[in-house]
Amino acid sequence: QVQLVESGGGLVQTGGSLSVSCSASGQTFRRYVMGWFRQAPGKEREFVAAISGNTGATHLADSAKGRFAIIRDNAKNTVYLQMNSLKPEDTAVYYCAAGAQNIYSKNYSYWGQGTQVTVSS
């Protein structure tokens, strides 16, 4: 069982930056592929970014490329999503996830509670 605790959501202006964090329980954090997803009101949950548990390789959705970065700190059992150049369409609940087979998989075993990110114009 893995528990994921998220923090860092909030309100930011268009063009601004925000970093959200996800802390994982246990001491096997390095084993897990970690991912970020988001869900806007009335829309399906969509993939944002993933990072591997061994090489640290990353994979970003097209909407995130050039603006977002996924970073992990294995010493802290924490993964971050750094979001820059934010747009109103980035407004969503952001969820962290753990346990995909690889960074290209969208199938995760564990999910966080979500943190709200709101981008105002």
C-alpha cells in the first residue's frame, strides 16, 4: 500500500508559475514510476507527465512540453510538477500517481487526493 499526499495547489495569474508536490509513503519510492494527471470540470482525467523510478527519464504530454517539468527527490520520497507559463486552460485538479509499468503507460496503481490549481486571466 502506497499513500500519496499532495500540496502546493493554489491560485496563480496567467503567465505565472506554480509547483505542486506529492509525497509518498514507504521506503521503496525509487522503485516507482511517478506521474501527474489533471482533471478539469466536465472533462476526462488527462495525463500530464511521468518520471521513471530508475533512470529518471521523463515523458510529458504535448500540452506540458516546454512549460512543465517533472522532478523527483528520492531522498524525500517526493515528486514535483513545476508549471511555468500557466494558462487558464491549465486550471484543474492535479493528481499524482504511482506504480505504472513504464513512463509511457497510463495505468497507475496508486493515486493521491488531488490539489486544485486555478489560473486566472
